Amino acid sequence: MIKNLKNKISRSLTVGVLSYLLPLTSYLLLLLLLLLLPVPAKAQTVKNITVSQEQSYTDHISLEGDVTDKDIMVKFVFDEAANQLAVTLISHRMIFVFREDVRFKPLIKGRKLRPDQLPYVVTYEPKDQYRISKLFKSTVPKPTKKYVFHRWIDYEGLQPVPQEYAMVNDYISQTFDILKKGTSVIVRLRDVMLMNDVSKHINKRRFEIPFGRDLYTEYHVDIQRNPCFGMDEDIASAKAALDGVRKSYNSLRKSFGSGTVDTQESLKVFEDLKSQLSEQYPHKNEQSSCSDIQTALDAYNAYADSISNMNCKVAAAAKPRIAGDGISSRMLLTKTRQIDAAVSRYLLSTDPIERRDIIFQTENTIKACNETINSQGVFTAEQRQAVQVFREAERYFRNNCNRQ
């Protein structure tokens, strides 16, 4: 009986202890899981910016809320002639940065910053002293001695131009060569610190870093290059070709612009000259991203096409008019439709050369019709009706097509 009582007491104690430990165990497990979960990192800021030879970019960053004397400016300047991008940090205070990733220890002992422990060469006065403030040290993540400061700038598509580094800087600047003359590069800014001159003696200067911040900002830089940059010779060549074809076209039109010659010999001269000029100034199918070259090329092709499309023929000998015969109504109405079509082409065209050619050809058509009307005469009602329709087309042309 006593043994059974002991067993009951033992089971009761076991159940009681377990009922107490189980909630405690669950709590500890939950706490352990929370500790093992990754802590979300600070979100990186990404900015899309554009620079060109004529336009730089300046960004304003506040290092600490509304404290204006801790603001910095980040300036991007593109030099197209040198194919370089310069990134500069500017502030009301002196600026200090690390040029490479640097571990807190052995660089900083206590609060003293030792320039000789930097992993790169930096210029400084050996007698000068550098330290971080107590407040700044307290913000460095634990364990402090293992913390690694980030170099102030990282990049893609760029190659830094070698330069000397100094401990004390009124501003920080780095110039980069742009690889493969790219139009899109990336710049990342990390740790930036401010520096104060806390010297008490002229002969022994002391500098203190009271504040710093990981900017953690990434700039996607769109570099807008001038497509005509460095193409002065190509532009001059395109303009020279345009000048040559323009002069040749004007000379050909001056000699054979009427479209008729008196003899077969003159026609042969025209055909030989046209063939020579067409061979000398062929149509060019190439395209250029430089607007100056493309404009000259388009104008050149318009003149070259006008030369190729120019025609000439021997004027027909005038036939003696038979009394009562008169002008052909059908011919006059055909010419009238040609005039209306020419006006429509003129109104749709924006090419000054094409418009000038339309006016020139239409003037010749009207002139030829008037000469035919005067030489052959108008005798029938049908002929008079055709002349009236022709006159209306002529007026429509005069009112809508203006010489420029």
C-alpha cells in the first residue's frame, strides 16, 4: 500500500513538472527561432541619372535628418573629349573616406586613427593626429574591432584614373575612364565621414571624425554622347559633296531646264552630261546618327535624284494650222489633269527641292499649253470648254504653289 502511494506521488510530481516545463520550453524554442531569423539589411537606394557634355548631375544627400551642416553634394561631370566621368563629394566641412575596405583594428587603437595602417598610400603630416569621436565610435557595430569600413565608391563600366590620396580633404573627387566608350555605367557610394580640425596648437594639428554614414546609394548613370562628336572631317566631307551636287544640278537645269532642245546634237550633249553627273553623284543609301551628316546626306540624295529624273527631248517642228482645226481638247484636258496632280504632290510634300522641281515642271507645262493654244487656236465649244477648265487649273496652281 505504501509502495502504491509512493508511485502515485511520483507520477503526480512528474506530471506537474512537465506541465510547468512545456510552456517554458515552447517559449525558449520560439525565442531561439527569432534570434536565428536574418535581420533585414538596410534597403539600398537606386537612382537613375543622366549626364552629357553640356549637363552635369548634382545630388543632395542629408547625412543626418535636418542638420544642414551635415549635408553633402554628389556631383557627376562627363568630359566627352577625355572620355571620362568625374564623381565629386562636396560639403561645408572637411570630408574623410576610405579608398579601400578597412578593418577597424588595427587601423584604430582606442580612438586614435593611424594612417600608417591604411592598406594604401596616403599623404599626411607625421606630427598631425587623427581620431574618431566617442559618439562616432559608439555607433560602430559590435564587435567593433572586427567591423570593416566600406571604401567610399564602387563602380561598373569604369576604370579609376590613378591619383594621390590625402588624409585631410576639403572635398573628395575621383575621375574614371569610361570603358569601351560606354553609355551606361554604375556608381555605388558607401561610407562617408565628416572631419573637424580640433587643433589647439598651430604646430601640432589634431583632426577628429565626429560623424559618418553608409550612403548605400547606387547610381545608374546614362551617358548621353553627342553623335557628331569627333566627326568634323566627316561633316565637312558630307557638306562638300552636297555643295558639289547642288552646283551641278543648278548648272544642268539652267542649260536644259525647259525640257526641250532644238537639235539632236544638243540632246546628245544633255544625255552625256546627265550620265556623267549621275555617275559622279550616285544616290547614297547609308545612314548616320549625326544629324549634321544625315541632313547633308538627305539633301545630297534629293539633288542626285533630281539629276537622274531630268529628261529632255527635241522640240517638234510647228505644223501649219488648218483653218477650223484648232487645239486638241483631249490633249488640253490631259495637261490639265497633270497640273492638278502636280498641285496635289506639292501640297503633300515637305521637301523644298521637290517642291521647287514641281513648280518648275508645272510652269513649263502651262507655258507649252498657252503656246499651243495661241498657235493652233480655239474654234469650237468643246475647245473653249477645255480651255476654261485649263484656266481654272492654272489659277488653282498659282494660288497654292508659291516659289520659295
